[in-house]
Amino acid sequence: RWIKFEEKVEDGGQRWSLPHVPALPLHSLFQLRTCLQKGTVLLDLDAHSFKEIIDKVLSEHPEDTELQPELRERLAALLLCQPQHQTTKSLLWLLLELSLSPCRGGHSTWPWLLHLQCITTTSLPFQLRNKFKKKVPPGAEAAHIAVGEVEFLEKPFTAFVRLRRGVALGSLAEVALPSRFLFILLGPQAKVKAYHEVGRAMATLLTDELFQRVARQAEHREDLIAGMEAFLDELIVLPPRKWDSNARIPPPSSLPSPHRRVTTLPSDKQWHSNRDMAAAGNRTGLGHSGSREELERTGRLFGGLLKDIQRKAPWYRSDFSDALHPQCLSAVLYIYLATVTNAITFGGMLGDATANMQGVMESFVGTAFAGFIFCLFSGQPLTILSSTGPILVFERLLFSFSQDHSLDYLEFRLWIGLWVAFFGMVLVATEASHLVRYFTRFTEESFCALISLIFIYDSLKKMLSLADTFPINWQYHLDNVTSYSCICNFSSPGRYSPCSWMGGYKVALHDPSLLPALFLQPSAAQEKLSRTQCLAQGGHLLGTSCQYVPDVTLISFLLFGVTFLSCTALKRFRSSRYFPVAVRKTVSDFAIILTILASCAIDATLGLETPKLLVPNELKPTNPGRGWIIFPFGLNPWWVCLVSAVPAVLVTILIFMDQQITAVILNRREYKLQKGAGFHLDLLCVSLLMVVTSVTGLPWYVSATVISLAHMESLRKESATLAPGEHPEFLGIREQRLTGLAVFILMGISIFMAPILKHIPMPVLYGVFLHMGVAALNSIQLTDRLRLLLMPAKHQPDFAYLRHVPLHRVHLFTLTQLLCLALLWVIKSTMAAIIFPVMV
């Protein structure tokens, strides 16, 4: 049987082989061409049953080889017999059959051998319960190939039939499908292998997309011959004894597009076919061409913004209905935890940089509000907003400048934000986003690689900092285990004399080396004090094991590594060989959530005090000295509102570059986005949010590259119905607004979810961050080109650009990109990080 690739019944006759590329003898194709030239060809036959088809085929036989009435009856009786089908059964059904008949005899190895009963006009039970039907694409039609040898024929009997419309031929097919084509080849004995190969050749032709088009449109026998000649023109011949003809060639991971192939069609239909193929190519060729159209200048104020609104408005309702899929639930939970972790991390660093004028609470409230508004009204709702490193550097510099010149930081920042919003509106009005079309892949990859490396570096840095919080005792020796202790001491710390009080008794110590073992024996009441109680009563901890918590550090690194590896492995489980497709897809879609739940269960089982996710539980500013509304006048001189325009220009450039580079990355051609981009509309939303966040003293937000890429990757769509041997086809991204809205709604109510979230260990979330960074890094071409530097030429993958660009130029391009990336990293690590987007 064939859908796209050939499958054979194995010698045991109980199972189908793995799908493979059919290998045909060249002579069989020539014999097939002869059959089409000399045999019966019926095009657009109007018939409604298999018996009617056979009657017309036998009556339309060429006059020079007219069949005798008796021979015609025997052929009709033979062709109308029910063929045997090797049905695809479920595992439970096979186990049931095995238990009922453990010693059953062998069956025929040829599924086309004929039974004595006739073909029924209705579907048989085996057709209805056949699992193979799930592999058949919707709208498919069947073609039947009947070949064999019979003793009563002296010459071959050949017929090719195309029905006017698809007709259900009862139990003829393995599954209940409408049939369109029929090919019959019966001949004298002793040539069954040759007939079999001719039948395989016809089946292979009918699975070829271009020959299908020819066969459906052909009006004469010559059109079929021309289509076959075109097939032969593309044929590749393998020389004998240079390969094993019994070897089965596995299906390739990707197939060439039929639009790139050239075929010979009937002259009056070739132009129409080319036009249809071009139209199909235009429908599927999304990406840079679409982006150029979205970024064309209209020459009118806000012309680009109006076009973005007109482009996105028809999709607005579907932006909510398209989210009704279980995959979106997984994306919401995944991105929510990533956003919460990022908000806590950034909020803590921002609090340290601004003396808690902005902190974790402001980060939570700002992320929830800005993200919700952006997802509701933006042009690309799959974008996730977050604060970024350059903004943090600017906030630190601005706070230091305000302290040095006795200026109120929040009021100064308010005026800068208002100016940035004004400049952003000017950029939207003048369609400045059209400059995005000049961003090259070099720029996109450099920016994405740097942000990904920052995610990887920060996750590793956070984990290494645990060794400071929960230090490992590198001086631990098993032989000295009796000398390790930790007690509560109420004497002055750091003052130990040769005579010390030990639980009310005065003891002289002449050997200081005995101090760890003999120092301060506590009273019974002191022994019952916990660490918290001891510190609360004014005591301090004394001993060599007070700061020694090796289990916490060890289990934290184990959780971190297990989380990263599990996320990676479960994401790849979709392409595994184990379990049915539905199970693999579900596990892959919920990979991050399953990993987090499993890691939390391990942590809870061990019961160690690993660092947990701490969420604010009160809605109030981090610094009690500030409110939720910042007033523009009263604390700074009047001229500050004018001077603020100078740093606002720098922040505007920073936000414009950061936002638009991320937008270009998210709207790449390979994501097959159908609803278009909205560069001007996105910039407008970010500019207006600058006003609100500045007035309320919340952090400023811009697109987060890595989290946004993770959001899109979690919403990948792949073909559900797969032909045997066919790899899942990437269909695009599930474009909608609901996942982003749900993420930021959950972000807003996280304050009330603190009792639940406090059970999630931070090392688990750092492992998720590492997975996000590595996944984003693997999504760019730079990573592939870096691997090429370490590969000998004969082992390098067959990338398209290696066929057209010399290898030394590829390596030169890669090294140049690495040098620029290193320069960006140096800039990012200094106070000059504020100009980092401009350097990109």
C-alpha cells in the first residue's frame, strides 16, 4: 500500500513493514508505458459500483484483442472477488487475538490474493475499525492496483480507469474511502514478478503529486504518456551492485516542494497549473516579503499605524477563539512561571539599584498591567513585555545622578518617561519603523544570541551564588566528625579567653585546638532553642557547622540539572518512537509543567529547605516613603522638565531598537505567521505604557526576546494526520491573544497565590531559564555555523548555504559575528550597557 511511501506486508504476513522510498526496476516503468499505450484507457468513466466499472472495462477492450464471452465472464468473476486486506490493528486487539488463538496457522503473505466471496457494496467491519484510517489525510481518494497471473489468459489484459467523481466501492479498499483510479494488469503465468513490479510502478506514479495532477486533468491517452515521460525525466538511476536492492531507503526528513519541480502538462492546461502553483506559493511564502509590505511608507502621518489597525482588526475575534486548545493551557503555565521568576529577579536588582524606590512589588504590578494592556491592543500579541538589562543600567545611573545633585529620582524619571512617550509618538507618526526592513540576519542573530547567553549566564550565576548562601564545608573530614557542632551562645561573640563559662561552670582551656570540641556546653534550656529563637533572644550561633548546609547546595544543583535535562528531553519526546502520537504530543506540549511538578515533588519528598519562590503578599510600595502616584512638580526645580528631554532621547533610541529587533525576530518567515505583524501599533502601545508606568513609578517595559521566543515555541502547530513515514509538518504558530492575557492576569493575582507558589524551588525555575536560553540559542543559524567550525568537511550537514557559499567564507562570517558578539558582551558588562541596542 502507498500513501506517500511504500509499505509491504512482511514475510510473516502479520504486520506491515516500515514506510520506505520505493525502489523500482527501470524496466518496469518501460513496461508500464507500454501498457498505457496498448491497453484500455477509460477517462471520466461514469460508474457507481465496482461491478459496473468491470463490465465497462471488459466491454471497451480494443477490437484487435477482443475477449471471448467465456473469457470475459471468467475475468469478471475473478475481478469481482473480495481481496484479502492486512488491516492495522491496535495493540489491545492483537493481544486479544493472541490469547484466543495462540497456535493459529500461518496466513498468506500476499494481501492481494483473492477469496471466493464477492466484493460487498457496503463497508465491512474491518474497514470501520481499521486504525490505518487515522493516517489518511482528509479529502484523500483511493486508487486500486490489481495485478496477477491467471492460467486462462494467453496475452496480458491491461486497463487504466479514471472515474468522473470519487465513488465508494464498498469493501474493495482497506479503509472506507471514495475511489478515483483503477489499474488492472492480468497475464499468463510465469511472469508474476514482472506484473508485480509494474503494479508497484503504477502505484508510485499515482503517489507523485505532479503525475496526480496530470492524471486528473488528462483528456487523452497521450496526456498520461506525457506525464509519465516527465516523471522519467526526473528519475534517478542507481547502478547495480553499488547498493543492496533489498535495502529499504527510509523516508527523508524533508521533501522538496512540488512547486519547484517542472512537469510536462497538456498544452491547454499547463498555464493554468503554473498559475495555481504560483498562487499556492504566494499563499505559503510568508515572511520577509510580507514584512516589507507591512513596513512600506505611506507618506501620511500615522499612515503605517492605520494600516496596522486595518490589518489586525479582522483577526481580532479569532485571536480569542483560536486559543481554545489544550496546548494554550500549557503555554500559559510555562510562560507565567518564567515571567514571575523574571519579575522577582529584576525587581530585586532594581530595588538594590534605586534604594527600593522600585522593587519586587512594583515589578509585579507593572508587569501585570503593562503586559495585559499590550496583549489586548498590540499588533503582535505573542510578544511578552519585560524590563531589560539596559533599562536597569539606565535606572541605576539615573538614581545615582539624582542623589548626587539632590534631585527627586521618581519625579525626574517621570519627566523622562513623558518625553520618551512623546518621542515614541513622533516615531509612530513619521513611520520610523520602516527602518526595520534594513535589519539583516546578522543583526537579528547577534541580538538574539546575546540575550540568550545572558539568560544562560544569569541562571548559572544564580545557582553558583547558592554556594555563598548555603556554603559547602570543603574542610570537612570524616575523622573529625565528633568535633563538629553548633550551639547558641549568649556571650559576646568573638571573645574567647583561656577561662570561659560553659553552661555555668568555669573551665580553663590551655589548648586552643580543643576549642571546637569543648567550647561552651549549653544548658538544657539552651539546647532546645532553634536558630530563629536563639537569634531573637540576642544570642548568636557558635560552632564549625553553623553555616554548613551541604544537602541544600547539592540538591539545588541536582534539581537545576534535572529540570534542564527533563525539559529538553520531554520537549523532544514528540519525535520519539514510543507511545501513540497523541500521548507524545501531550507530553511534549506539557513538558515544562510536568518537569516543574516532578521537581517540586522530589523537593517536597526530601524535605530540605531549598530556596523557594517568594512572592509579595501585600499590595503596597516597596519603599514606605513613596506612593502609587508620582506628581510632576514640587520636589525638583522647574527646569528639570526641559532638561529631561536629553536623557529621554537616549532612552527612546534604546527602547526603539530593543522593541523593533525583537519584533523582527518574532515575525520571521520560518514561523509562518498568518495574521501579519504590527510594528507601528506595537511601538504605539509601548509609548503609551511609558506614560502610565512613569506616572505610577513602575518599571519601564519593552519586548523580552527570549521569553517571547519561548512563548512562540510553546504554541507551535504541527500536522495531526500523518501518512506513514511522513514527518510532522510545521504548520505555524497558534496566533492568539488569550495566552498572554491569561499569563498577566495570573501575574496580577500572584499576590494571593503566595501560599501555593512558595513551594516551588528557585533552582527549578533557574533550570527552566537555562532551557529557555539554550532553546533560543539553538533556534538561530549562528549555532549551526559554530558547529561547522568543529566538523571535518565530510561530516558536515547538507545545509543549503554550503552549496552556494565557499566554506572559508562561511567560517569568516561566523568568526566576524563572534567578534562582534564578544564586543557586545564587553559593552553589556560595563556602564556603557545603556548604548548596547544602538551598538547592535
